[in-house]
Amino acid sequence: MTFMQKPKVSHSKLPRNELGLSIRDYEGSMSTLCAGCGHDSVTAALIQAIWELSIEPHLIVKMSGIGCSSKTPAYFVEGAHGINAVHGRMPSIATGANAANRNLYYIGISGDGDSLSIGLGQFAHALRRNVNMLYLIENNGVYGLTKGQFSASADVGSKAKKGAVNNQPPIDPILLALTLGAGFVGRGFSGDKDQLVPLIKAGILHNGFALLDVLSPCVTFNDHEDSTKSYAHTRRFDRPAVRTDFVPRKTPIQTVCEGGEAIPVELHDGSTIVLRKVSKDYNPVNRDEAYRYVQEHQKGGEIVTGLLYINEDQQEFHALNDTVSGALRDLPYAELCPGSAILEEIQHLYR
Amino acid sequence: MAKVARDPSHGSLVGERMNTRVNDFVIKIANVNGTGSASANGLLMKAIFRMGIPVVGKNFFPSNIQGLPTWYEIRVSRDGYLARSGEVDIMVAMNAQTYARDLAEMSAGGYLLYDSTWPREAQLARSDITLIGIPLAKLVNEAFTNIRARILMKNICYVGALAALLALELGVLEALLKETFSDKPKLIADNLRAIELGYRYASQHFDCPLPFRLERMNATADCIMADGNTLAALGCVYAGATIGAWYPITPSTSLMDAFKDFCERYRRDPVSGKQHYCIVQAEDELAAIGMVLGAGWNGARAFTPTSGPGLSLMNEFLGFGYYAEIPAVIFDVQRVGPSTGMPTRTQQADLLLAAYASHGDTRHVLLFPANPAECFSMAVTAFDLAERLQTPVIVLSDLDIGMNDWMVQKLNWDDRQTPDRGKVYTSDELRDMQLFHRYTDRDGDGIAYRTLPGTYPTGAYFTRGSGHSARATYTEDATEYQEVLDRLRRKHDYAKKLVPEPTVRRKDGLTTGVISIGSCDAAVLEALDRLACEGIELNYLRVRSFPFSSEVDQFLEQHRQIFVVEQNRDAQLKSLLLLETSADRDQLTSILHYGGMPIDSSFIVRGIRVALAKGEAA
């Protein structure tokens, strides 16, 4: 049996969000991933973030492709519709679903194989179209479900569990997204929930395609000494560029500066994210600088995390397509069918 | 030696040996693509149509933008036959590159019109045809200075010459030109001048009209002339489709172009001016079908037009749509395969691919329009079926239907008609429900109830292409898996009751028949009439959908010998009949046409005649 229902136990003293729901109301079925999998931590961060945002569960749409990461939408927000598409093709499902109803929250979960190998084209084009969604890549540099092959994000020189060395350069989703014009680019680490939760919240509320690359070590196939996607490696070389706080629209902005300068960025719904610079020379609203900064640190073997680039002014998919503000799927048929008189008129042209 | 038509000094027109043929002949125009001949040919055909005479045009064009040979064939048929006859009576040879083959293709007693600015009498010599030389380039060059106009007007000029030669009404041509270029008076004047040049020259130099001639009829009043892609697009508009995703591919591209044009006119919000539709040009066909499935899953009517190579790419997702039970409409405007094949030629060779697209036990619902009017009605039906059956529905049109102008009965629309959105629980229904299970067969028809994202909390479920139970949970359990798979088979069988029934033309007592499909229809109907004149009578069934409904089984039971007429090499319809009905291998004889040109009635007549003779000999 590979499907397990979680027991429904809810303590009366659990904190409630604005909707009166506890965090348990945002959980899903039991994870079937390996114990200690980074993906489960990402799932926990997602649950926390969505609960904190007080989004009604049924207004969320969870989407994924194929792979370990793509199994996880079953493990959060049981009250949301989910769709597990074919390998690498979640972005097209997301585009179509979003086209049908723009007024839901779309969360796509993918992996490095799903997005950077088989699905690289769809990933790039959904990003170009600026489909309004959180696109979260759970990145471990390895194919887990087929037992440990390198993925396209594996670093040169990193070793597989059985000793094979990767000699092909990695595709970095952050640099790719910056190049392709994404309006929201962030990187987190599954082991740093404090940083990850605000990133997820901001990504969900960002009006457009929000890419979040989350390093999420594979405990079974890629958490050994020679891996560059292991817990140890990531902890050692993690370099937060910006600390991110999320401020809901109803709460006044509180800047809790710890050293660095704070930059509040207002999201389309009026809520705010506060980016606290950890590095003095970093400016997260400048694409060129973001690119340079990430690359520079990468050369030194450092993994830059945080919200690396944001631009709230880019027009998302529906604005670009000039569609009505309501859901296309809900338009009454009477408004869609031109009727017999028009048909008669059209046919004059064919006489 | 070719007989030159009347030299003004010489006297009567040669060709008197011919009987007059009124409203029953074929004009073929050989040209070079990229010279604007399409509008001239369209003008000619439409003028004939406006004279109330049944007519159909077939465009044989290269997969190229400029410089290669292209042909346009106009069949004038007072009896209303809309297929190719296999004959060419009047050739307008505008392309010196193809003179030899154009000449060779003509039927005895025909007329060949060519541009005699450069005389080619010896080259175009054939004793059984009559040569008509008209110095088109010379006439046009004298009248027009602009280089572009000289190229374009040469084509209009032969329309003028044909008007004189065939007794085409000038008033009709003039009215058409005025409508077409209502906002460009200069163009109207130029066109009329070119018509006049050709008309006058032909009248002065030849006895007009020829024995092949036009006479006004009243047989097109209830008809329109349109291509299948345009009417399929119109069907999508009337079906209430809001989302179209596509990747450009010949010969399906004009379907989405037409949908866009219709939407721009009829699908804007009256207040905000914003779109009541969304068209996405995808990065490939994989993404196009993915978008359609995403939209269908989320409750919108969505479609994608494609052709063979695109359908091949869509396979994995079609299996997903089938197994996860998501409505989708796919138009496959078939072209010649395999592989890239011949993109601008027609075939019906995607049938088996479409029927069982994708790995594993999959089977799809297919519709087979035979003409542009059915493209309209079947587009509407396709969306209803897709949502009723919660599955992809593939409409198998082809290049001949999709891109050629056919004369069809005017379309009707009943304003009381509403779409069948299928079994979808509303939020109210979900509220009153104890438990919702996505894949249980409540009604015994194999069709489960679905819910749409965002409707109501208890309606949520997980859609997946991996093994799932009736409760939509992941499973690797044999019993749970088979329960769903068996229901899907029951659902597909139930579809037999919903899909369009075949058309049947049947006389009691006959035990020989024809089964055919799609665009073969017009040629089959004509062939059957011709064979009947020879005393060979056959019944006829045209399949209009898959799965085959019970009428197909009945027809098979009623006939000892059946000719299966289709346009592919491997007898795909016959194969499908053998797989899916009780048909017997010995009972079915194939008539196969797969060279890429639309099948003609003569081909079928010959095929059946030969097969019957063989049978008698045996």
C-alpha cells in the first residue's frame, strides 16, 4: 500500500489563522519519501506558508510533473485540487489551468530532472509567458526515483554515490530565470525553514511567475561527502544574499534590521516583503546585478540564497493576453455563442 | 499537330467535333506559387458559384512560399458532384516548367490556354486538344506599369479570357470584385481592366463560348463555399470554447487563424473590450495539448488544431487525458505521412494512431467529418462528447477538407441549443454530500462525476496519470487498478450510443456494399452513381465516428462483400473494422488511394469494377 491517510488529530489549542484553521488543516497524506528527505522539509515550509497566508485550501491548485519532488503535492493541503502531469510537462498544464481560471492560487512543484532536463523547454516558456504561479524546484542534483543518475543541475566534479564523476556543466535555474526575464527569482534551502517560509509566501503572492529554486538534499543518493547538493555542503557554502520577511497586507511594515539595510517591496495585493540585505553591495531589484552577484559567488563555490530578484511591475500572462478579469471557465454560454443571426451574417461572406 | 483555335483570318473554331458540355467540366490552372494566383482562381470559382452552378475547387500547392509549381482545379458539376472526376478538360497553363505534364494530363477534346506572348505551339502540340494562345503578359504589360500589378493582373487577365470562353457572366465578376475590394477602389479598377483585356482578346480571336460552357442555374442558393478549417473554428466559437493552444503546422494553421479572427469580432467583453478567450501559441505540440488538458481539467472548453507530426508528439499526454479523464478536443487535419511526409498533400493515415494514441490500454473517441459543414457540426459535437465522456476527442479532418473550398449546405444554428457540460458537481451538491469519490460509477454508464478546482473544499481530489483507485488515491493494487481500467472500457463502449451515427444509403436485397470515411465521401457517392449506370449497384455506409456504433455491425452483417475505400496505404479503416467489429477478413476488399491528391471518383469506379471482375473470374 503506497497511499497512507494521515490520522486527523487536531488539538484545540493549536493556533488558528484568520480563517480559524489550524496548520493541520493544511496537511496532506503521509509522505512516502525517504526519511530525512529534503523535500519533506519543503512540504512543511509550504504548509506553514499557506497556513500563515490564510488561503482557503480549495482556492489552491497544486501541480507537478514526475519524480520524487512531484509526488509531494499529495502531502500538503488535502483540501486543494492537485494534478500530477506527465514528466516535465507541468508548466503547460499550469498554463492551461491558469488560462481557464486566473483567480486561484497556482503552486507548481517540480524537480531538477523535471524542470531542467525533460521539461526545460516548458519551464522556460511558462516563465516567458509569466504565468501567475509559484514555481518551486526541489533541487537535489540527482534522479532519486530511478536510483541516483545525475541530473542537469549536478555540478562538475560532483560524485554519484557509486563513484561516477559528473563532467558536464550544470544548468542553474536561477541564472536561467534571470536571463529569461523572470520577475521573481529566489533560492532557498530545505534545511532553512526560517528563510524558506517567507520566500514561499512572497512567491505565492507575486503577480506573475515566481521561481523558487530550493536546494533539497537527497538523503539516499546524493548526501555523501563528494556531493555538492548534500546537507553538509549546502550548510557550509550557503551565503544568504538577502534575508526575506513577509508582511501581510493588514500588518504595518516592521523592519527588523539585523545589520543590513531593509528594502520593503510591495506586492500586487498590497502586502509587503521586506528584504534585508546581508551583503552590503546587493540590490535585489536590479537584474544585472543579481546575475553578476550570483555568478561571482558561484565561482567561489558559494550558493547564494534569498530573494535574488523581484520586479512587481511585469505584466503577467492574462494582462499580456488582455483577457477579462473573471475566470474564462465561468463565462456564461450566452456570452460565448454569437447565435443564429450572427451565423447568418457570417455566411454572407461565403456566398 | 495541335489545332490552333481560330485565326481571325481563318474562320471557324476547331473543336466542333465535341458535343457541347454545359456546366460539366474541369478547369485546371497551372501556376507558380507566390504570384497571387490564389485570388484569381478563387474569383473564378466563386463567380461560377454565384451563377448558381455547383462547383468545387482544389488547391494543389507546394510546401514552399515562392517559385514552385502550384495547381488549382475547379470542378463544375451541374449534378452537384464535389469530388475530383479524374479528368481535366480545360488547362490554363501559366507555368512553362510544367507544360509537359500539364499537357499530358488533359483529357481528349480539351482546351489548353497559355500565355502566347512567348509562342510555344510546337511544345504544346497534342492532336486531340485545342490550343488557345492569349498573350497575357503582353496585354498586361501594355496596360500596367507597376511591376507587382503586372504579375498579379496576368492572373486576373486569364479569368477575363475564361469569362469569354466559358460564358461566365461579367456582371457577376464585377460584383465580386467590388465586394472583395470595397475599401480599395484602385484595385477594383485595375482588376476590372485586366478582366476586360482578357475578355476582349478572347472574344475577338476565338469563337466564344467554347463547347464547354456555363449556363446560369439555381442550384447553389442554399449553399455556401467554405473550407473545413474555417468552419471547424466557427464550430469552436459556437461550442463556447474559450481556450485554444496550438503550434503552427500545415495544414491545420488556418484553423486557429480563423478562430482568432472570429474571436476578435465576436468575443470581446462589451464593456471592457477585453477578451472572452485566450489563444496561446505554444512552444510545441506537447505543450499545446498540455495547455488544453490543463484548461479542460479546470473547466474551460479548450482545443488544439494539429496535423500528423503534432499528433505523434501529443501521444503521451493523450494517454494522460484518457486515464485521468480530462476533456479535450483535438483537430487533426491529416496530411501525408510518414514522418514529415508531404505537408501540403492529403491523406487519411492517422486513423490507427489516433484510435489508440499513447502507450498502455488506451482508446479514444474519434469523429470523421466528410466536408466543411461537418467540421462545424462535429466541432460542436466534439466538445459535448469530450465533456460528457471526460476524455480527449479527436476530430480527424484532412488537408482536402480543411484547406479547400467546398460547396456545402448553409449552416443552421438553433438558439435554444445549450452545451452538454457533462457530470460536474456544483458547490451546492458537494455541500450536501457525505463523501465525494472521483472515479466511482454512480450511474452505471462508466462515467464518473468530476469536480472543478476552486469549487468547494470537499470536492478536492488528486488527478494523476499514475495508478489510481476509484477514490482517486494512488494505488499499485491489482484490484483497485483494474476497477478503474475496466470502467474506462465500459465508458468507451457506452460512447457508441453518443457518437454520431454513420450515414447509410441502402437498398434491400443488395449484398455488396462500400464502407468509407471522411473526405472520400464525395468521390464514393459519384462513383456509386456511375457504377449504377453500368448496372452495378452497391449499398454504402460512411463511418462518422469511433467507437463504431451498432449500425456499422448491422451493415457488416447485411453484406457479403464490402469495399473499404480510404486514403492510406495500409488499409487502416479496414484494420480498425477487423479489430473492433465482427467483420470477416474475406468480406472486406480495400480500395486504397494514397498518393497525396484527393481521391477521385474514376479511381473508385475502376477499383470496384476490377475487383468485381476478378471475383467473377474466380
